[in-house]
Amino acid sequence: MSVSRLTASPIAVFLFSLTAAACDLGVHGAAGGQQTSDAGISYVPDASFASSCSDCHGDETSPSPPMSTTGETSTTARTVGAHRAHLDPNPTWHQPVKCAECHNVPGTTTAPGHLDGDGVAEVLFSGRAVTAGASPQWNGTTCTNSYCHGATLTGGAHTDPSWTVVDGSQDACGSCHGNPPPAPHVQDANCGTCHPTIQPGTNHFLDPDSHINGVVDTAVGEQACDSCHGSGGISAPPTDLSGNTARSFAGVGAHRQHLGANAEFREMACSQCHVVPVAVNDPGHLDGDNKAELNFDSLNPLATYTSATQTCGNLYCHGNGWSRLGSIRFTEQASLGCNSCHASNRQDSWDMSGEHREHLNEGMNCSDCHSGVVNSAGSIINSSLHIDGERSVNMPSGGTWSPTQQRCSNLACHGSESW
């Protein structure tokens, strides 16, 4: 196990020096039952509060920065860096990462190393990071020799990534291992030919959980997924198991509209709605009922599917952005616009959170507060930030948003206001 230190500012030193009584905001109190955060961290909340780790770092969607304990929100700050890129609960290309793989997660407020007065978040690599004999190190700016970034593989261009570079340049195929890896690996960049959890001819993962999980899945000689469902090297119907190709059939429906990269919303994987088999004969795959069982992931933990009406319910992804009450008929063939899921004008904004309706009534555009996602014409400009489980707030005219306090500050339009 490797140990390093991440030093915070003097403000953080002060925060970490607070007594347990002053700083216990409900995360680690003795009363109450154990709970688990979205990032998979177990903690015991104090009965007096309904808060989480994010009272001091992170926000309402994750305990990982931003914000840091010093109030930093930029990924160029070391206390923020690639925390959120790692703790994405619904990654599209790797198995989710948990806090405990790089830190010692405290069981109580006063656990050794937590509020110890040194203003340092110790880095202790374990689990996946040390798989296959890797010996990761943290030097204050870079992680080196970690399994996760290809220390045990060959041909990678960025196996020692810089912590504060979060522009996508260090997580593309070829960063951790060659694309393809150098010989004697087969010199074919079509990974899906031999690795069954990748869509042949693409870099799209059918099951992100199968990537960077300590196992190399191969299925040389097995039938491709589209031998039974899908076509043209794509696993998703059409065609379905009965040979249907029309979207009016539930076996076809909107499969193709959901999967793969697109300009409107974050890329989806088969595993977000189904259990993806690694081998043809995996349990639950060829079980004789000719039905693809639905197993929704953490983006839609309450989702349901009613076969009689071919409808998905209790959805986040087709909801209004703050509740999980959306619904959609899977065989719906009409084109969906902004108003199909949430309001984009004042007439339809009655069900939006906070002051959305008031702002839209004043003639404001979505881009006035969400400029990193949408432009002034209402077109999505960064699909990876749309329907990703988080609220991306970026105000080009100035100002900051605190998700934990539900408050905008230092605004050009009206100073500071509670949402």
C-alpha cells in the first residue's frame, strides 16, 4: 500500500483543526444506521442532521470535489483536480472508482488521519490501483505506476497522468495501453473482434464495468452479439430476436436511439439497462424465455418497465432534471425536444426547481446559467454534460453557485440569492 500527502491551504488547516463537536455535520456521528453515499462510501449519520460528506467537500451529487474544503471549484486546483472524473457514478468507459481506492475513508469524525490538524488528505492506494503487482505513487502532481492507468500494460502514451489535466487528453484510447498494444499483441485496432464487451468497429463499451476491473475478457471464436440481435456489427436492435426491425416492436423500440455517441446527451451503454454477458452461456443470458431482463443502473435506480404499455417509468433521464418521475414509451417514434423532458420556456416551466420559472419569465436563456452545456439558441454544445446525473452551472456573466447551500453569489444580475 502506497502513502502520499495532498497539502491544502492554511484555510483547510483551520477547517481540519476544528473539534469533532464543532465540525460534526451529521456525517460521522454515533447515532443512526449506516448509510451509503452515491460514491459507494459507507458512513453513520448523526441523528441530529440529514447531511453528508459534502458538507465540507463535494456537493449534493457526490462527496468528491468540487468544491474542496477551501472552496476551490476549478480542476486546475490540486484539491479539486480529477476527483469528479474518477468518482463519476455512471462512467461510460470504466468501472466506477470509490474514494477508498485512494483514501482512507473515516468511520467517525475523529478517526486517525481525518481531522488531525495537518490540513492534508493522505493518499493511500489500494484495491484496483495495486492490481497485478502495481506499486502506485503520488508525488503531488502526478500518479505513477498505477494499474488503473496502465502500469502493467504496454504502449500507453499517458501512464503517468497529471492530476489537474481534465480535458480528455489523458483518458482517450491509447493513453493507458497501445491502440493496439505493441506486438506480440495482435495488430488490430478493432478491439471488439476479441474483447466481447466492446462494440466491434467502435470504442463503445457495452459494459463499462468490464474495463479497468483487473480482468482481461476475451472471446476469440465466439459468435458476435449481432448474430442474434442487432445488425451490421452493432449489438442493439434492429433486428430483434424475432427478426423484427420496426420501432413499433418492443424488441426494437428506441435501442439505437439510446446507444453510442450523439450530439444531444451523454453516451449510454447496454449495461445501464441490462446485464451484459461476457460469454454467450453466462447465467441469465440464454435462459429460454426470449426476454431481455431489465436491470437499471444508479442513474435510474427507481426505474420500472411495464411491458403491457411498453413504458419506462420513474426515470431521471426522461425527467425534469431534479426529480425521478419521468416516463416514456419505449416504442415512441416521435422526435423528442427540450420540452419532452423539462421546460425550456415560461409556459411549461411550472414543474422546474427553484426560480427556473421566474427566470424564464424574465426572458433569460438556459445558457445564462448553463453555458457549458447549451448555447443561446438552445442547442446542446457538450453532450457529455447532458443527462449525466449532475447539474452543470456555469454563468458567463459572472457569479458562483453553491449546490450545498442552494445559493448563487456575486451575480452581475442581483448579487447573492437563495435558489
